[in-house]
Amino acid sequence: MAGHRIFTTSFASIYPHYVAKAERKGHSRDEVDHVIGWLTGYDRTALEDVIARQVDLATFFAQAPAMNPNAELITGVIYGMRVEEIEDPLMQQIRWMDKLVDEVARGKRMTSILRGAGA
């Protein structure tokens, strides 16, 4: 999937969709930020910075402060793909983030979303 157009999509363009998806289902921006932070190490201030700078997803993940080593525990299907079988590392990271936000929107318990880590 090298050169897939999603790699050059800005985080700022997808973030509002993540928040809207969660809010439609009765969940909050804070929950979305929490799972993104768990995955990448970005805090709210850093997320606001990458949004303001229109950072693309390739850069967003390349510059992530601390990718969570438990991210590999994220399994399941998102957009018809099993996240654990995605071969391209960047695409897998993007789909991990999609999966986490989807789980927030579905109301899954935060301890389950964070793969057993404390909320």
C-alpha cells in the first residue's frame, strides 16, 4: 500500500470525524483524545499543534512521541480489514487509531479499549 493517498491526508481533516462519530454515540472528545494519546503519546496540546500545522498522517505517526507497545494487541476488523493482518506498518497504525475510535463510539469499556491498561 505504499503511497496510499490516506498517508498524505492531514490528521486535522480526519480528527473532527473521529470526534463527531464519538459524540453521535454519546461519547466525548476527551475519550477520543485519551485513546489517541494512549496509542501515540500525543497529549491534548500536541494534538492541537499537529491539527494547526495540518500534519499528514505519515508525519503524525513518524513523529508520535511514544507509540504504545501494546498497540499490537489491537485486533479485529475495521473497514473490512483485519488490523492484525495489515502488512504496511503505517497503514496498520492508521487502522489501529480508527479501531480505537470505533470502540469508543460503540461504548466499549475504556480498560478494554486500552487493552487492559488503566483508564
